Amino acid sequence: MIRNPILPGFNPDPSIVRVGRDYYIATSTFEWYPGVQIHHSADLVNWRLAKRPLERASQLDMRGNPDSGGIWAPCLSYADGLFWLVYTDVKRIDGNFKDTHNYIVTAPAVEGPWSDPVYVNSSGFDPSLFHDDDGRKWFLNMVWNHVSHGVGGQPKHPSFAGILLQEYDAKAGRLVGPVKNIFAGSDHGLVEGPHLYKKNGWYYLTTAEGGTGYDHVVTMARSRTIDGPYEMHPDVHVITSKDSPDAPLQRAGHGQIVETPEGDVYHTHLTGRPLPGIRRSPLGRETAIQKCVWGSDGWLRLAKNSLVPSVEVEEPGGRTTAPAPRTTVRSEFDTADLPADFQWLRTPYPERLFSLTEKPGSLRLFARESVGSWYEQALVARRQEDFSFRAETEVSFDPETFQQMAGLTHYYNRHKFHFAGITHNARLGRVLTILSCPGSWPDGKLEFPLGEPIPVPGDSPVGLAADVDGPSLQFFYRVGKGNWTKLGPVLDASVISDEGGRGEHGSFTGAFIGMLAFDTSGAARTADFDVFEYQPR
């Protein structure tokens, strides 16, 4: 059986394409760099990260992008011997306005080389590109209406003003012909995430509705002509958990259809798994997949004849492929390239944040701006993929002022993080402390749960560990090769989640665990990390 989620941890808005017998899924990365994650599978069961294609300044620069801005809802397709990737770079998300710039990049293979982007439009987000069987290409995106009362207004959700369609001229690199609003969505509201699929002369339009929280859905409509009119699915929705609060896969919506070479049909969707008894999802919005069937009426439905997604799903062709076990991942930074698990924030100039060659065998961070900076933050981190895990690292750091700190962080954004590290105290010298921002939105006010800092005299490396078990986080430390000792009280790990702080619909990424250094004096003090280990439980 396929076991959901197939891409655990922050991997939302899955766009799937099959090329031959290979499957690829592209997911949103928001403010994390490089942009877009593309995973590959040969069986729909086991997936590996194949490429993050937006990896240089000419393609993507997100310095100044807000938390939960950046790369939204990519669409991956294949035509004319090329992979086509369409995506939005969101520069503003607050208030009535959203600055949403849409681009296309192409490559002969998923591994690249990927082209520089071609700008398309800025009328809304969640773009997709449809390659019709007559050779024409069509660009879709939701249209954002800032002249409204927004979510909850009259009529319902007027900011989400429908799905736009316009022809795309690939040779000219621009949209051509009239633009048409082809679908206003259902009464559920908040229509977004359009994808087209053609079968038996019908154009099937799947969209996401209800917002990306617990009312999320996949809605379907169809038309004999690409520009409509579109008739609604008799069930309106194809996938949703909105009326099943006890289902293990919540927040189900926003996905895409794929067929196997043998004709089996599947539909990807994003999902969230809240902590038991707490409507908080630290793993963010993950990727799942469901088996579907085409009914005698020509409409797609889940194979089990229910709208609610399943954790276990039948493999194509009735195969029984064993999923790869989850194992400890240990990085000793003994190569010139950053291990694939890790990302950083916003900037296309990572050489200003870290080096793997200045001190061979170590990841050297150049401490830059404060925790949560939208410009240059020296944070190298990996996704939290498990509700229960332990992360360990070892850091060498000799601060000269309280403005310098380096260590281990459980991080979501500038309003949601816990950070244990080495800093300087005028009375005690080199010390350990904890900085927490437990969902303090919008002011980002810090708390200091350790109270009195702990002296760590000398210059020995310090081991730091974070032990997360559901909603609880306990930091540990050791000096040199000594015993592990608890550092501070048990902290609230559940706030490092989509729903923490600002609440549902307030942020859209997921929890990370990683190495962080800041130096608000501007001296760019260096911190060396010799190892990082992630142990799922």
C-alpha cells in the first residue's frame, strides 16, 4: 500500500506529472531557498528529492519577502521535450493587497539546467500551464481582488475573484489574446489552485477551495470547450476532510490528477496532521495521494466512494512495494556541498551565510542579522518530518558581546521559534541561554525561559540537542564529550506550527530544526558546526 503522507513535513500544493514511467511532484517552498522541491518516484510509494530548480540570483531573489511569502503553488508539466515549471513569487501578503508575480522556467531534464524565468503576469497566484493536444498552451491563475472586504465579505470571499484563462505563446514568451474568467468556484468560496486535465473530449478543471485550513477541499468542474462554461461536479467536491474532524488526514485540498501507463488514476492533495487533541500541525501542509476512478457518468471520484482521504491507498496494478524505512540522518559536513536535507532563507547569495570549505569538516556560519530577519539570516535548517524526533549538533563559538549568539533552533518564522545557544554575558563570560518567541504575533516579543544563563568557560565545543515529543520540546547541552544535561524547562513545541501564534490561515510553511547564528554588532562572527544528526522516532 501507499502510505500517506508520501512527502512528510512541509511539502504543500503538490503538482504531479508522469513522464514515461517516472513520476514527479513539485511543491511550494515559500521563503526557503533554493525554490521549489521536485521529488521523483518510479512507483508512487517511495520518493526522493531530485532537484530544487530555482537556485541562482537570476532566477530568484526573495530578500525582503515576508514570512510565508515567496514561492507559492508551482505547477510542473512536460511537453515538447521540456519540463515546464510555473510558479508565483509573492512579495506581499498582508492587508488588501497581494503582490504576486508569475513566472515560467524550463529544462530538458528535472536535474536541469533550468532556464532563467520568463515573466508572465501578476494578476493573482497559483498559476498553472496546460498543454492542449492541438499544440496550444494555456495559462491559468486565480485573480485577486483587493477592492473588497476580503474573506467573510458579501458576496462570500470576494477577494478570490475566480480563475483566469489566457493563451500563452511560448515562442514569444508572453500571453496573447483575450483573458477570460472561466470559473467563479462553488458556494464554498476561496477558489484557487487551478489545474486542467483533458479526457474524452472534456476539459476537467480541479481547484482548491475553502482556504488551506480545516475547510479545505478539492472542487471539480468540466466543459467541452477550454474557456467554458464549466458545469459543477454533481458532488461538487472530490476530496475533503472538512466534515470529518476525526479523520487522520485533515486540511485536504489543492492537488492534481495523474494517470499511470496502465490507466490507474490518482489525485495528489495537500494535507495536515494536527497533534492529537490540538489543532496545531507542526509538520505543516504535507503531500498525500489518493486512488480514484472515473464513473460511468464521466466524473472522477475517490476509489473508496468517499470524499475523505485515506492514509493507506492501493498501489498501481496491485503491486506491494515496501516503503523505505525512516532512519537517522547524520551530516558531518565533509563535502563541498550542503547536504540535500538543508535549506536557508530568501537570499541567492548563500556564500554570505555559510561555507563548507573555510574549515573543512565543518559548516561555518557567518553570523548576520537577527533571528527572523527577512534579508540575511544565517540559518541552515531541515524540515521536521516526524512528531517525535531528536536533533543533535556540536558548535564551536567564541562570542565577544551579547549581540552574538549561535546554536540550535526549532524554527517556523520570526514570531515562532525556540533558540538555544552560546552567547556572551558581561558578568559571566561565555554562557548558554535560550531565546523563545512563542507565537508573539505581531510584535515578535522575546521570552527568556532559562532565566539565569549557564556559564561555559573556555573554548571547548558545546553539544546541543533538541528532543521533541509531540507538543513538548526539551533542550540539552554538553561540554566537549561530557554527559547530556537538560537545558531549561520543557517548552511548547506545538506553537512551532501553521496554527501557532497568528492562528489558522496566518502562516503556511512548517517547522524546521537547524543551526543558527546572529551578530547584530555587524562583525559577522563565525560559528563552526561539526555535525548535525536528525533521529526520527
